[in-house]
Amino acid sequence: MFEVFKEKVELADKAGNKNTYEIAPLSGEYLEDLYSVMDAFQGTGDKDKDILKVLSSDVVAKLHKIVFATLIQSYPNEDKVKLNQFVSQNLITFVEPIVKVNMPSAE
């Protein structure tokens, strides 16, 4: 009846093995934060080597909250402490897939 699609994210571990994660869309309560983060990314340019250096701590905190919520939604049975650490290590990697899964028309 309702089609809810997921977005795939591929990450390599330290050994170079690729792992694929499927992320589900956020619930509506996080969309305000998502739009706020997207606004902050405007004008940063794709060539910034360390995007976290040009974002405020508030935006980075919102970004972490969004990515963490996405992974909890996608993997509800996983250990939340481990997910939180995983998000911290891979924060920027999830930005584009999260935008795609939540706003497919924004691509």
C-alpha cells in the first residue's frame, strides 16, 4: 500500500572489507533539524577537506542526532552505545544518503 524505500550506504572497515547498510527515512520530528543542517551546508562547497571545521558545534550536534536517529530507526535491535560510536566515526559519510532517503526530490 505505502512504499517506503531505503538508501544503501557502503563503508569499508579497517581491513578494507566493504559493508553495506540500508538506512530508513527519519520520522517527521527530525525534519526541522535536517533542514537546519542542510541550510548550514549551503555555501560550504564540495571541496572542503574537513567539512566539520566550517560547521558550528550546534550544526554538528544536530547532524549527529539525525544520523544516530536514522541508524536507530534502521537497526532498532543494535546496541545504541555502539551505534552512537559508529555515528561519531562516520558522521559525514551519512549526510548525502540521509538527504536522499528523506527528500528524494532534492537530489
